[in-house]
Amino acid sequence: MDCLGSLLGIAPCLCDYAAKHSVYICDLEDNLEVLRNAMVELKNVSEDVKRRVDLEEQQQMRRRSEVDGWLQRVEEMENEVTEILQEGDEEIQKKCLGCCPRKCCLAYELGKIVIKKISEVTEQKNKGHFDAVADRMPPASVDELPMENTVGLDFMYEKVCGYLQDEQVEIIGLYGMGGVGKTTLLKKINNYFLTTNHNFEVVIWVVVSKSASIEKVQEIIRNKLQIPDDKWKSRSSKDDKAMEIWKVLKTKKFVLLLDDIWERLDLLQVGVSLQDNQNKSKIIFTTRSEDLCHQMKAQKRIKVECLAPEEALALFQEEVGEEALNSHPDIPRLAKVVAEECKGLPLALITIGRALASAKTLARWEQAIKELRNFPAKISGMKDELFHRLKFSYDSLQGDTIKSCFLYCSIFPEDCEISSNKLIELWIGEGFLAEAGDIYEARVLGRELIQVLKLACLLEPVETQEYCVKMHDVIRDMALWISSEFGSEKNKVLVYDHAGLFEVQEVARWKEAQRLSLCNISFEEIKEVNETPIPCPNLQTFLIRKCKDLHEFPTGFFQFMPAMRVLDLSGASSITELPVEIYKLVSLEYLKLSHTKITKLLGDLKTLRRSRCLLLDNMYSLRKIPLQVISSLPSLQWFSQWFSIYSEHLPSAFAEAFAGDNVLFDGGRALLEELESLDHMSDISINLYTCLSINILKGSHKLQRCIRRLCLKACKDLTSLELSSSSLRRMKHLESLFVKDCLQLEVVQIKVGEEGRQGSDHNFPNPSLGKWFHSLHEVCIWRCPKLLDLTWLMYAQSLEYLNVQNCESMVELISSDDAFEGNLSLFSRLTSLFLINLPRLQSIYSQTLLLPSLETISVIDCMMLRRLPFDSNTAANCLKKIKGNQSWWDGLQWEDETIRQTFTKYFSRWQ
């Protein structure tokens, strides 16, 4: 009985227990749904938190650790719930629950887990109601740099700030001429980190300068990183110190600002590496050299330009101050004139503005303008604060040659667009490029030096003139200051442009000059102030530009210039006679008479035995050079008579007056023979008018090696022009070829040996068989009415300019019978193509051409040309203009409409 009672007492407890725990099994389906809904609610809360975090991080704030941990736990919980729900759904589908359940133990355990997880999910959701999800980041370890208000830097500043946000950009180079504001811009970028939320841990400022060493840069970085003294001093070598810096920087997201770099800085030797740049650190540096930006592997290079006129005036007025500006009603107008003289260079504007801050009279301002235009070094601060700082760029040039070439550029007037070719001509004439092996190598060296000066921001490109450069006015003033022995010999180099009335003291200054340049000058005024010849015992260089009104020089003008070495009269285009005193300048080495109207040269020219360069281009009035004069110039290396009038084309009575003792009278034969006799001759530009003169050239190996520019004009009996491959190889310096008014010329042929023709059915050898016309970049074919094609141009792989006009019989530019399949290099360097009045022309080339360099094509009055050798890849990157008749363009046939649309945007109608 006692046992039965005990059992009856336990039974209710067992029933209660069973009922309580059967809920895990019986309510499993409902509980799974509760868990599912709870998880959805948690995810919604999680998404809200993420959105808040994203917004805060966009404001350069950092998410709190507790928020980051909560979000990570939500992701983990989501995976766990997904697994539980999947298992529960499977259990329900098996219908294992009910009155007679199977595997009740498994269902029971699952039910317990579901209930527990509902509680955890609910608790996690409640924890997600954060008051704040992110905190402001601690300020970067950056030192504020003192600076004044900036003018005109906003655009470049915003550009750099944009790159700071770009994770793909690691190194940024800021380059520009001295005094243009590079350091000011870099300071502004440094101070940007003081006021802007960002995620850089340290900003390091280093002034590298010209005399900097690796050790100096390491020491500055070490101090910024607060590497302990004991640890630093125990590192004895540069490599050990670099390792110590690297250990610290690799754990940080940093910005390294390097100011005033003059040569490549090996960052690895310093201890700075952006390889595997997981921290997304940045390096920004300033330099005066664009080339150094490439050496430092800057992904973005930003040129810091001079200020626009309005910005320049604002900066200048700020430096002058209101007191001086308001002291007279006319001073603001004069202030604008002074600011314009500075050409937007901030350092010049600041220096001169401060110097004139106390100038309160018109006389002082007018004097300042006069000094700026004549002796800028006289103005307070110009030498010490401006010229000496700019001179660092000059000092960094490697070698005396490039320094001399740079200083020489100052002989051109302010704002002058200087032809690169003419500049190099003068450098050769002055002997600056004598280290080169010959004139051709000298030209190559000259082009290299111009590029170096451009990269150093000492010369600037001219946007509208590809082959011209210019010099900033302040850089030019600095060059003149250096040339004048830092101001002690201020009359050493004199340049006059639009000078107006001459004063006596101006002409008197010529007596001390070594170089003199006159532009737009009236020599009548010189006569009035100086009736007697001017003694110029030291004058070595005399250049005349744009003096069109000069018809003759004052009597005896060149009488007392015994040291003259370089004389360029090409700007005196109206003179008809060469002053007899010039024939007595026995030191003369460079004489340029191009573009003048001089009719004859005297036999006395042979006295100029030191002459190396004699340039007679475009002298359409030149009728006579006596025989045996050219051959009497033993030092002559460079002779140029490019474009002239052949005496036989003159009216007979006029021609007879110049016949006889005249090297110009027989179509070029005698001139070629005299040039061939000169031992040092290496550069010839010449016009040939007869088949006999052409045959002399074809028979002379020496002349072939010297020819640089050749014009075949009005060769009456020339029906075919046959060029041997050996001759073409010798004519490796030929740059320009003009064929004009050869009315009987029908064909140009390339003759090679039998080995060159093997396996070829063409009239021309395969271009791959030989490299001819190495240097030929300009070809003009005008008024050759019987010429059928120009297939020989297949071999001119350096051709840049092609102009074909008035060749009425030409059907194909490159004959399809002689075209070689797959000749993709054809016209690969051609930039300009002009086809004018070719009424029968039907084809340029039978195959599609890439023409990767083509910029301009003009097709005018070539109405039978129905197809261009273009496809979608032709001239893809360079093409700027297509010009032609509208009806011709409308009738062109295209491979498909897409290609037509591609090129239509470049087309403009002729007339």
C-alpha cells in the first residue's frame, strides 16, 4: 500500500513534467515561425544600423567597436538561425510529430534549441538600439604650417583633394616653374588635414631642397614618428634606419609631403614603401621638373600654372595695400600695368608688390614700370627674393652647353614664340653644340636640350604652334640678369622690341654689347641720333627680326664690328643690297640672308673664310653669286639655298644681265660642283633645275650624304626619275623633297639588285628589303601633270607631311599593282595629308590603313576619289580635321554607316 501511495504521489509530477516539455515537440512548428519572424526583425534593425554607420563613415567618422561586434554577431546569428529553420522545416515535412511520434528525442532537442534561439535573437535585437554608432576620429598627427591667404590655387587644390580620396592614386607630383606657388599649394594640402575628417593616422612634412641627403630626410621622418632616441641611435647605417622607419610606417595609413625635390629620391632607401599598399597611404611632392615626376613614378602629374590676369592683379593689389593704391587716382591703372609685366608669376607679384607698398607718387610707379622693362634687377627684392630663387633651376642644368643654350633664349623679345628649328640653327651658329659629331647630330642634341628645358619649366610649349617654344617673361629677366654677369655688365646683352624713338644713350650702350637683337626697329631713328658709324668692338651676335621697313643700312653701319661671329639679317626682308662692310667681317661664322631681297652677292664674299654656315633660303630676288666664291670658303659646313628663282626663268634681257660669271645660272650644276669641292661640307639644301644637275647629284656619293632638303623644279626634260637603292642609303639625311613644275615627269622608280627582286612580281621591291629615306618627313609634289603615282612613298616610313597638287594624270597614290599586303607601317607617322586638284585620283591605297598619327587630311577637287582607306581604327587617337568639298564628302562610300558617322564629326566644308 505504501508503495502504491508513493506511485500515486509521483504520477501528478510526471504528468506536469511531461506536459511542460511536450511543448518543445507539439509547438515546434509555431515556434519555428516565431523564430523566423524574430530573425526578420533583427535583420531590419541590423540594416538600419548599417545605414547609420555608412552615413557616419562618409563624414570621416569611425564606427564604434561595440557596433562592429554587434553587426558581426548578427551575421553569425543569421547563419545559425538559417540552419535551425532548415532542420525544423525538414522535421515538419516528415510528419514525425503527432500522437505517435517517432524520434521524439530529436524533435525534443530541436524544440529546446528553437526556444533558446528565439530568446537570443530577441535579446540581440534589443541591444541594437544604439544612441551613437560612430565617433569622430582623433585628429591626424599633422603640424599646422603658417601661410597667408592663397589666390588662384583653388582648382588645383580641389583636384589634389579628389586624388586623396582615390585609392588607386598613391603618388602625386606637383610641378611648375620656380615661384609659381607649388610650396604654397602643398602647405594648403597639409593644413587640409587639420580641418577635415579623414582616416590618415599621420601626415609628414619634409622639405627636401637641393642639398638634401637621405639621412636628413630620415631624421625628419623619424622625429615625426617619434621613434625613441635609444632605438634610433643604435641604428648606425642608413639601411638600418630605413628598416626602423619602415617598421613603423607599414602599420600606419600615412601621407608623406615632400617639398622641393630636385633629383630622384629613393624612397626605399629612406624607408618608405608603397608596395602592397594595403593601408592606402599617399605621397605628394613638388618639383620644378616634369621629368622628375616620371622618375618618381607619380600616377598623377599636375602642372601648377601661373595665375590668370584677374587673379594676378588681385594678388598684386593685396601685396601693395590699399594705402598706396588709393594715394592717387591713376595708381590702380599703373598697378595693372606692373601686374601684367609679371605674367602671373606669384613670386614676382609678391616681391614687386611689397617693393611698391610704399610707393605713393605717380613718378615712383612710372619709374618702376621703366625699370621692370629695362633693368628689373634694380627693383628692391628682385635679386635676392626672386632671381636667386629662380636661379636654382638654372644651376640644376647639367653642363655648360645647356646653360649657354638656355641663356641664349633671352635674346628674343618678350612673349616671342621662338621656332625650335631657328633656335637650334642659332645654337649651331654660335658653336654651342660643337660637342656633337656633325650638324645632324647637333640638331638631335638641340632637340634634346629643348625638351630638357621644357621639362625643367624653363621653356614653355606654345599650344597653337607645335614646333615653337616661349620663355616666361620673369624667367627671361632672370636669364638676362645672369647673362649680364648678375647685373654688373647690364649692356652685355641688349634686346629692343617696339622701342619707339631712340635716344642717344641707347645707341651709346651698343658699344659695350656682345649680343644685340633688334625687332620692329626703325633705322631712320638710328640715323638721326647717330650720324657716324657706331663702334661695337665686342659685338659678336647681331640679330634683326621684323624690320620690314628697313631698305638699307646707314652708311658704315657694320664698319666697326670686328668681333662679329653670328649675323642674321633675315628679318630685314626689304634690303636689296648687302652692305660692303659685311664682306670685311673676317670673324664671321654664321651669315643668314634668308627672306631678303638681295639681288647679288659679291666676289668679296670669299674673304669670309671662317664661315661655317651660309643660309640663303627664300631669296627670290637673288640672281648672282660669282663662280669660285662658294668653293673659296674652306670652313663651310652648311649651305642652304631653299627656294629661289632660277635665272633661265627670268625675262631673257634680265637673265642675260646675270649670265656669265654666275654659279646660279646653269640650273645647279656649277653650284653642286663647288659644294662638292669643300672638305667640311655636310649639310646642303638646294634647288635643281636640269637633268644634268640631277645626274651630278646621282653620281656623287659625297653630295648624296650631304643633301638635307632637295627641290627639283621645272626640269623640262625629266621624264623619269630612277633612284638606286645604294644612293637612297647614302641620302640618309634627306628630310624634305619637293618636285615642282616637272611637266614631263611620268614615273619615279627604285632600282635594286637582282637579289632584291627575288620572289617579287612587283615593279617595286618589298619595303622590308631595305630601309631607305631614313629621315624623309616632308614631301610636296606640285604641278606634275603626267605623273601616275607615288608608290615609292612606301619606303618613306618617317613621312609626316605629304602635299600633292595639280597632278592631272594621277589615278592612285600608291599603285595597287605594287602594293604589298599587310604593309601596316605605311604612313604610320603621317600627320598631315593634302590632296588638291587631282581630277583622276581614285585611290590612296588599296588596303585599310591605321594612320595612327594622322591629324589633318584635306581632299579638295578630287571628285573621283570615292573611298578613303579608313576603318573604325584609323587615326583613332589623333585626328582633328577632315576638309574637302561637300559634294565629295556626301558621295564617299563607306564600309558601314558606323564608320561614316565616326568621321563625320571631323569634317568641315572647304569654301
